[in-house]
Amino acid sequence: MPVILRYKCSGCGNIEERDATTQAHPTTCAGCDSPYQLMPEAKKFPLEPLGSVVIVRKIASDISAGGVYVPTNEGQFAYIIGEVVAVGLGIYSSDGTILRPMVNVGDTVVAPLPAAKQITFEIQRHLKERGVAQEELDKLFVIPEQMLAARFV
Ligand SMILES: [Zn+2]
């Protein structure tokens, strides 16, 4: 069973993942030659998305408590703003290399609301068994990475 560890470049912030059971840890960044540091695994989310799927914890959205969005201007539609809590390892390109998603855990992203699917009761139940707090469960959305619209910087 692979044990995936994440390392962050102390210079440019690039993130590398290694399977601790089969791969050596990265030492210096190929891009900027700075040392890599192991990222704290406390943030490891118990549901790992596959491919380029992202799991987001909602921070805000244009939807009222009653579930209604009333646009104030023509052309507006509803968005969700959330923090990325888990991200897939990527998809294979035609030449067999893995194309990593462009977002990382901790990023604050924006997505059109129709692209964000709230996780179901059954998945919530499994996450609760794995230690995710009840108040977090209703805020979790699954979004294909290619549907993300923007990231706050
Ligand atoms: Zn670097």
C-alpha cells in the first residue's frame, strides 16, 4: 500500500509527492535548487480524489440559506468560494506522463456553483467515521479541476 508524502520547496513553493515505500525523498528543487521540506500531514483529508478531481470546503457562496440565488445584474450567476482540502494526483497524458492539477491543498478557489457537487449523506457518514467534524461535512463539495474558474492569490 503506497504511503504518499508531500514535500514543499522552500524557495518556489513547488510541491512534490513521493511514495515513501518505493521512492526516495526529494532533496533539492529542480526549478530553483532550494531544499524540500516535508509538509505536515495533519491536513491529510481521509477521502483522496482521483484524477484531477478536487474536494473543496465552502467558505462562501452566492446561495442564500434557503438555497436561492437572485442575480442583481444581467449575466451574473452563482459561484462558490472554498478552500481546497484534497486534490487528485492528476491524469495521464497521451505520452504516459502525469499531468498534475494546477491547484494545491490550502488554495482558495472559485467555481461556478453548478460544477460543485455537495457530497452525499452516505459519503458524509464514512468521513465522520474517519474523524471529519460534523460541522465540516455540509461544507464539502467535489469539483472537477477543469471546472474551477479562479484562485485567490
Ligand atoms: Zn523550487
